[in-house]
Amino acid sequence: MLQRLRTAGLRPTTARIGVLQVIQTAGSAGIGADEAFHQMLLRGTHVSTSTVYRIIHELQTLGVLLHDRGDRRHTVYRLRPFAPAPSAEVRIVCRRCDRSATLPGAQLRNELELRAAEKGLRPWVVDLVLQVDCLGCEGATAACCPH
Ligand SMILES: [Zn+2]
């Protein structure tokens, strides 16, 4: 739970942790905001309904929660499955022949995330894949259609 909040850039308050815990307990069935509020009361976490709504909205905006229409036709919330740990590699794939190479990409990733943050974006880059023409395919094109 702590890691979830930190990944989303949120301070792990009692209320936020409580909301995440009841939503996690609900599992894949999900839980409505009102029900989450009641579950928190039962667990002894005393917060206002508006706090629960605010936190749920916040977590949803940051992509920690998924929401959809449940069986009883009200909105339910579920935890988004943990995203795979970002790979520190960048894959380079030829778009024509699928030849590929894997290179260290940590620096490139940092650079991208830094640039995105400067533009006010919060990137969550899972995979870096560059599409290229490999030398073989480039050579083939040059041979058959010279410019
Ligand atoms: Zn190729």
C-alpha cells in the first residue's frame, strides 16, 4: 500500500491507506464509494464521506484505481493490478524484418521522464521500444529503389 502511494507521488496518510485497504479487500468485485466509507468505519478508521470521495477521485485520477459499473449499477472501484517494473532496457526492432537488439536504456528513460516532468507530465514508461530500419533492410531498399 505504501509503495502504491509513493509510486503515485502521494503521502501515505491513514485515510489514503484505509481507502486502499478496503478496496484491495473487495478484490476483483470492486467496491462502491459509500460501501468503502462504511467498511472504513467498521475497521475503526474515522473519516468523513467527503474525504473518502476525494481520496477515491484522487487515486482514480492518478491511475491507482480502476472504476466501472458494477452489478448493482453503481460505480465500483478496484485496484489497478501492479504494473510490471519498468525495464531498464530499450529494445530496438526493425519494423520490416523484426530483427531486434536490446540495449541499456536507464539513461534514456531518465532523460525522457525528466523532459516530460518539465512539461508537467507524469510519465509511466513501461517499455521503451524503438522502431527502425535495420541496415539489412535499408540496404535492400537502397539496392532496389535508388534515389
Ligand atoms: Zn530489417
